[in-house]
Amino acid sequence: MAHDKGAAKNLDVVTAEQILVRRDAVTLLQYLRDHSVIGTQATGNLPLQAIREINARLVPPMILDEQIGDKIFHLRSEEQAGRIYFSHILADVGGLIRGGRARRLRLTRNGEQFLAGDAAYQVWTLFDTWWHRVNWMIAYPYTGLGKALPSGFSSRVLQHLKRLPVDERLPFVTFADQMIAETGLTWGSADPTFHHIALHGAVHRMVIGILADFGAVKEYYRDKPLGKGTIKELAEFRITPFGRALLEALG
């Protein structure tokens, strides 16, 4: 799928160059261009050696092995390497690569065009792919959402986001409640308390969290008491000028 370079004309190139999603995707594609990588036989995912080598090229790299107490938990699958997994999905669904199960992963003509483009075009290509072609439920893969999001979910989210002011801090809870009501998003649970928490988590992960990854919003967290300690809870967000340009480019 070729992407219209004209749609990226209003995006700031300097800002686009710093977007982590773009840098990760470029690193992945460059690695696949320069190395012979065979997708795993079961899923077509990247083999562990390739994941580790790609991760070493990321800036900053991820922590792939976690030590808890005396035990070290080693990377076991691509899904556990979140940023690489996300880049792989965008590249695959966006037609930037071909190959898969027991087949070499190669760049397509669109993938070569992507690497040859400027940063604004690259961010736009990935963002447009996410918005229109990827199943958003990969960002919140829990069975309570059912088999699919409500019809027109992404369109309603876009319409609402485009009505919001730029560079103004907005309460996340208010936004989440509005999105739940406007889109008909539901959760399959008899517990109304958990229902509310789960749906807020879905809006956070599928909408605000992804937009933050693309530099479209800035998130603001607060400490929430939990047991004897605290956890970070999303309190507010603001749409950035770069984010407004991205959203407007979607049409």
C-alpha cells in the first residue's frame, strides 16, 4: 500500500525525527534489508537472535531480560519485545515487508520507499497504517472487549479528538467517559467497578497511549495509592501541535 507523501506536508520534520516509533521502524527495516532473517515456523515472528540484534541498535534499547530477586526471566518471544513487535506489526500490515512463516522477511518496494522518505513521511505512513489498517485491540488484548471494537470506533475517536483544543491539559477520566459513551465501548463483566476500570484502561492503551508514542499527545501522570505504595495513573493529557497536524492529515 503506497502512502500519499502530500499528506505529510504539514508535519514538522524536526519533531518527526525524534518520534520513537519512527526510529524503531527504521531500525527494524534497515536490519531486515541488510540481514537474512527467516520468520519463525509457528508464527512468522522474528527469531530471538534477530530480536536481540535489532534491540542492540535501538536508541534507547529495551531491557529484554528481567531479574526479580535471584531469578532472571529471559526473553521468550517477539511479543515480549514490545517496541519491536509493534514496529513489525506496522511494517507487515502497512505493506513495508513481505515474508513470514519459515520465509525470509524482505522489504517491499513500499518499504524501500519508506526508508528513502523523510521523517515526516515515515511518521505519517506508520500513523496512517495504525489508524486505518491495524486492529487496535492488539494494544489491549483482553477478552472482555469481545471479538471486535464497536463499528466506527476509530472514526468517532478521531472526530472527538479533532474538536479538542491544542496545548491544553485535559482530564483523562472525562475524555475516557466521553469516548465510552460516544462509541458504545463495552466490557463483558458483571462487576460494574471492574467494568469501569477496564474500559478506562482500554481507552488509555488503545488511544492516548498510542498517540503519545507518535508524539501526538503529552501524558501527565500522578501517584495513586495502592497497598503500602503507589502506582502511576494517567491524570491528564494535551494534544501537541504535531498531534493536531497528524489528526488533521487523517481527513
